[in-house]
Amino acid sequence: MKRLNPNNCSVVVFNDPKEDCTQTLDLIYSVFSNVVVRSRKADIIAELKEQQQKETTSTLLLIDAEACHMKSSEDCPDLLLQIVHFLRQGLLTNNVTRYHVERSEKITQNVNQVSKVCLSEKDSECGEIWAKFKGRLKGVFRQEHCDRKDYLQAQICTWDFLPLDLDNKDLIQVVYMILSQVLSTFDELKALRVPSGDLYHFIFDICNSYHSTNPYHNFRHAVDVLQANYYFLCRLGVLQPMDPDVSFDPVESDIKNLFEPLDIFALLMASIGHDVGHPGVNNSFMITTSAPLAILYNDKSVLESFHAMSFFHLLREHCFSQLTDLRSNPEYATFRKIVVNSILATDMSMHDEYVAKIQDQAQRLKRKEIDFTDKATCEKEKILICGALIKCADISNCARPFESAKRWAKILAEEFFEQGDLERELGMTVLPINERGKIRLEDFQLTFKRFVALKLFESVSKVTPCMQFTVDQINENVDIWEEMKLQDKQQQQKQSPVEQNSNSPTEKNVVTPNNIPPQPSPEGKSSTSERPRSGI
Ligand SMILES: [Zn+2]
């Protein structure tokens, strides 16, 4: 929602004249210069229209919901519905912000009634202005405060989680809810419990450490990875889903028993910090341009080393400084090991190597070769599976339900293209994957799933069979991408059969195992270490 400027904003207050609101109104008058108070629905609508005539930048509509509920149970939702109706008709185009402090159960029901109307609308039935406003109004009408928390709680516990539809406030809340659940669940983490204000402060700084201008590698991606790992840990049975309506089949596994509370916390912390400060270009770009970071880290996992280092600085500056002081707190050595190793594991140039290690782990498990009574062995296996889980979470876009996977795929492609634009401007070689319009999204996705993602998810599913659902979803998505590709080809053939037969752009862009384009990775990082320095 656009920030309201008190000097450039009108305020329309809907209240019950019988209620004494003098104090509240005085406060409003002291902040805003243009305030009108009305107590009839019709007057409110008229006032909003009038404000629009004045071309006021924003109108803040304050509704004394309790008062209007007492006056008439239907008035409030009716008013909101009418505003929605006017917006849809294009009769009102001002910013309309709804705000109220308290509400009764009845009012909650009414808000939900408005919410249902908002959500049930099909875009095709609405005007252009409504379509534009719909997104902005979602946060206003759909849920807020306690409703919003319930909504986010349900979202966190579903594989259909889609942070692309959440604003920063929600994303911060998601992180807060996950971290505070873990900290409050386990007594072993008592020493790490911090006041909620401090935890929020830490999360705000993490959020600010991501570049919001990156199409893909921003805080939203970090929250996505965090939720994916939270979900995996719930499926594995080491965490209880925070939504009481969600439960998973119990899992019996030795791997599950490796996870201690601090390990769970470490993996989740690594998830939220794993791309801190990501510049929106990949390791290869950093190395080719001799970026100071590449020099500092000797061209090895440049960005990942940077993310891990930056994240530990953030921990040290906030309420988790004890996690970074191993001299005073040697018990946190495993925390650091898991966080650093997990973040480094997200370097896609090590992908195949990592997949091989997971396959070996699956074999060791199958042959019962792991000595779970040996502490050092347990730690080694645990660090390996944590790395595997964060890798899965990091590229989990392609294993999400198709519509979400498709939206992420487009955003990732945009970040690659922006790197390509930059490379072109700098006179560098631009790889096809970074070139706009060069490789079809379908081909890009199919190649990535077949040659990169499936290998990882299948291996991890052998170690923890509760991850099999990701493999099934990837296979389902592959079928849909194939179908889309086929339809596109047929469409092109219909439009231009001669051109298609001679030089089909579809054929031209088909990716074969012998002609794999630079392996696209959601991290925008190289997936083969032998790739030339000018590559991804
Ligand atoms: Zn990432």
C-alpha cells in the first residue's frame, strides 16, 4: 500500500455521532489537514467521490467499525461492498485504505463477507481499474491482524506456499513465525530465546540486506527457501506444523533422529541468510570481471562465501551474537558448521558432486553401514543431509505446483536477462541463457528439471522417502511444460508452415543432452565447474 503523506492526503472518518470520539478526532486533526467526518453511508460515498474530484493523491477512510456495528449490523460491510463496487466500476480510483483497531466476532464475519466478494471476482468480469486495485486491496480486505496470522500460518504449512503474493510485512511475519516457533518449542534452545522486538529487528535487517531490485535473488526468495525447509522438516517429522489442521504421516528414519533442536534452528537460519547481499549476477560474472570478492575468495564459491560471511556479521550485530562467539560458547560450533556448510552447498558448480555424495549416503543407509552411535559419523551425515535439504529448498521452485513454478521460472529468467544486458553493455560474451528471446522458457525448464533438479530430488528421496512428493511434482511439471511446448509448436506450424519446415525456431531451441545450454540454475550459478570463465 502506498505510504500516506499527511500533507497530501484527505481523511474521511465514518463514525457514530453518538459515540464520543473527540480524542481520536483531535489526534487525526493534528496530523492531517483535510479531515471530514460523516456518519451515513451515502455521505461517505459522496465524500469519497468528491475527494477524487479534488485529485487528492490519497484518501484515508477510517471506519469506526464497532460503532457502526452497534448502529446497524449491515451498514459496515454494506459500505465496504459498495466501495468495492465503485472501484470495480471505475467510479472511485483514489487509494482507499481501511483501518480499524478492534472488532467483534460479528465484524470479523462481515469483513470475511467482503473478502469473499473480493476474491470470488473473476478478472475477466472486472474493469481495468479494478484489476489494478485488486492486488493492493487484497491486504486490506482479505485478512489482517489475527485473520492474517491464521492465513500466513496455513500458508507456511502448505507446499503451495507462494511468497510472490506476499508483501514485505507478510514475509517478515512468516520468518518471525517460523523462527519463534522453533525457539519456543525446544527447551534446548532456551538460551537463544529473545524478546520479540529483538527478533523482529534481526529479521528487518536480514530483509534489508537483500537487494529488492533483484528480480529473483531478493528477500522473497530467501523466505521461499526458508518455508521449503520448514515444510521438509515438518514432513520429516522433526517439526510440528504450526497449523493445527495440518498433519503428516509419521516417519520412521534414522536420518530423522540425527536432527537435534540446534540443527533444526541452524538449517532454518541458513535458509533465510543463504543469499544475503546477492548482487543479482552469478559467480562467473564476479570472476570474469575480477570483482574484489572473487579475488578475496580465490574464485571459489565467491557469492556463497560472501553470503555466509555477511550472515554471520548480521548474527553478531543482533540478538544472536552468542552464536558467533565460539570461544565463550563452544556448544555453538555445530551451529556454525551447519550454517556455513549449508550456504556453501548452494553453489551450483558443486551440484553434481553433491548429488553423488547424497547417492552415497543413500547407499550407506540401505546397506546399514552408518554407525549412528558414533558422534563424529552422525555429525558428518547430518551436515550432508542439511546441505541436501537446503539445495532442494533453493531450487524448490521447479517442484512447486505448476502455476507457482511457472511464475518463478519467468522471474528467474528475467534476472538472467538483466545479467545478459549488463554483459552486453560491458562488451562481455553473453551466453544464450542470458540472452532475451534466445532460449524458450519451456526448454530452459525442461533441461533444468531433467539434468539438474531430478537427480538431486530423487537422491534425497532415497535418503528420506518423505520427499518423494517433490519428485512426483517435478515429473508432473515436466509433462505440463512438454505439453505447452507441443502446443506452441503446433500453433507456430499453423501460422507459418513453410517457415516452420525450413527453419523452425522451436527446433532451433530444442535442447538435447548433447546440446545442453549452460545449465540454468535458480541461483544463476554455474552447474559445471569446467565451464569457461565467461559462462554462467
Ligand atoms: Zn538461493
